[in-house]
Amino acid sequence: MQQQDSRSRDGGPGQDAARGWAPSELRSLSLVSAAHLVSHVHILVLPPLFPLLQARLGVGFIELGLALTLFNIVSGVTQAPMGFAVDRYGSRRVLVAGLLLGGSAFVALGLFPSYPALLAAAAALGLANAVYHPADYEMLSRSIGEARIGRAFSIHTFAGYLGGALAPAMTLGVSALGGLPAAMFAAGGLAFAAALPLALAGDPAPAPRAAAKRPAAAGGSVLTPAVIMLTAFFALLSLSTGGVQNFSVAALVSGRGVDFAIANVALSAFMLLSAFGVLAGGVVADRTSRHGDVAALGFGLTGTLVALVGLVPLGPVALVAALGAAGFLSGIIMPSRDMLVRAAAPPDAVGRVFGIVTTGFNIGGTVGPMLYGYLMDQGQPLLVFAASVFFIVATMAMALVGERRAKRPLAAG
């Protein structure tokens, strides 16, 4: 992992840039964050509707699960190519295309509800989802001033968390009022509403910044050791948080006899405070250049709290507080994570690098559920927390190694 270059904090352009957000920056941040919110809504439109889809389409949950698997496979395979498309054609154009494709997939499914249409929509949604990370981060990296980029990343990530929180209530509420087609049309319309201002906005002018010393792409290749390490870093992040997000409720109920409602409240605290931790992390990322150390410290404390939940029987209040604090600390590292990727990307290849690195999420999302599900099936629910802590420690170690490797060239100079 590469270390981001130090920025001016006590005078000169850095101080001027820190005085306030330019209107063009706020416009770009708003447009990109709205698109990211839509992307997370789209991810969670179908799962709450599974009972309705099962009755309407006459299929089982295995067939419905296949649609989600197809979504993840297509998204994982196409995310890196989408990064190349972003660098070639421009992030705004690719982002508009992704929103229109995702919106059209839901509208088509609402008009022609059938199982083949569901699979086709899932594949189209996977392709659309592959657009967001490379396009969003490239557009933000280019249009936001250096003194505010960490906060911009955090607001962008927070918007995604907010979309995920809103999606189930929105989807179920609309379907209760107008049925399954109405929910599909609402999801599609949301994408069109976000695409229209983006299409009309024009490409944002690059923000003024000091000359960057980020690495140049050797021979056009962006598969540097730093990028490969960051891809592994993202996979470990997905593996570590995925255990808590997807299996902590079942593990607490089976392994500790925790009431189902209390376990869900604890998970909700983890998710909600993660979102607010992201906002706090944006401020931290703009105040330091030691992003690897921030990530390592935040995840080290997160691992301590997750280990506490797995090892010690906690009362309801203590359990909710521990998982809530763990969520907040895990959220703090997210902007620093994004800054590490930005620092490793050549100036003309930000989209490609984010497209490659974020495939780590798909790798972790493919392996993690099988691993944690195996532990549950073997009657070892508390090992879910042990495995999460193992991946958290591995993530922390990788962040520290990347920080030290990045400092060696500076020390040698």
C-alpha cells in the first residue's frame, strides 16, 4: 500500500483550500453521493420481496438465491473492466449509464415479471453495480480539493449506508400500497431521478491541487504490488465485517442464548454507528497522512470488542454497547481505506485502480458466507466471532505493513 503524500496544513495553497467547499465541489459530491445511495438501495430491493416474488413467480428460495449469486458474479467479473471504461470515457458518462441500466432492469422486471426476467434483471443490476465504485471515486478524486477529499469520501460512503438502511422500508412500504410492480417501478424511478442531474451537469473541472507525487503507471500497467496488496486488504475487510453483519444474530442466539430481538438490536447498533463512524473518519482522514496507522488502530480496537462479544456473556445493554462501539470504530477506518487506494493510483488511472481493488469485496463476499455458514452448520456458532477476529487481525497487520513499506522510500530519500 502506498502512503498518500503530505499536504500543506500551515500555509500556502493547502490553507486556502481548507477554508471552504467550492460550489462545484458540493455539486459533484451531491451528485455522486446520490448515485451511491441509489446503488445501495438497488442491492437491497429484491431480498425483502422474496416472499412476494416466490408467490408471483412460482419458484423456491434456492432459485431466488441464484439471482443474488448471479448479481454478485457479474458485478465481480465486470468491476475491473468498468474501471478501464471510466478512465477511457469519463466517470460521469459511465455513472449515468450504470444508473440508467439499473433503473431499466427494475422497470422491465415490473412490466414482465417472470423468473427468466428476474435472472436477466439480476445480471443487468450486477453490471450496473460494477460501475459505482470506480466511477464515484474517480469523479470525487478529480473534482474535490485535497484538503477535503477525506471528508468527501466519508460523505459518499455514508450515503451508501443510508441507502442500505432505507431500502427495506421503502421497498416493503411501496409494495404494500401498490404491489410488486410498484416496488420495481419505484426502484427504477429512483435511479432515473439520480441520473438526470448527472447527465445535465457536464464534466466537473479538476480541482486545483498541489502537484501529486503518486506513482506513474509503468508501461500502462496498474497491477503494482500496492494495488495487489490493497485488493487483498479489501477482501480481508469484507471477510472480517461480513461475519458480524451476516451471522452475528444467529451466532448470538445459538451460542449465547441471546433473545432474537436483542441480537437484532445489537446488529442494528453496529450498522447504524458504522455509518456515523464513517463521517468521523472523514475528518480524521483530512487531518493526517498516516492512513494505514489509522486503519490498523481502528480495526485493532474493533477486533478487541468483537472478541469480547464472542468470549464473554454480556447483558443486553453491554452487548448493544459493545457491538455499537465496534461498528463506530470499523466505520472510522473507511475513509482512510479509500485514501490508501487513491494514493496508490496513478493520476490517470484512478478508475482502473478502484475497479480492481474493490473486487476484493466480491472475493470476500463469495468466500465469507460459505465459511461462516460451515461454522454454524458444525454447531460452533461462537467460532463466527473467532474467525471475524482472525480476519480483523490480518487486516490490521496488512495496514501496518503497507504503512511501513510506504515510508521506506521517503526515509531513503
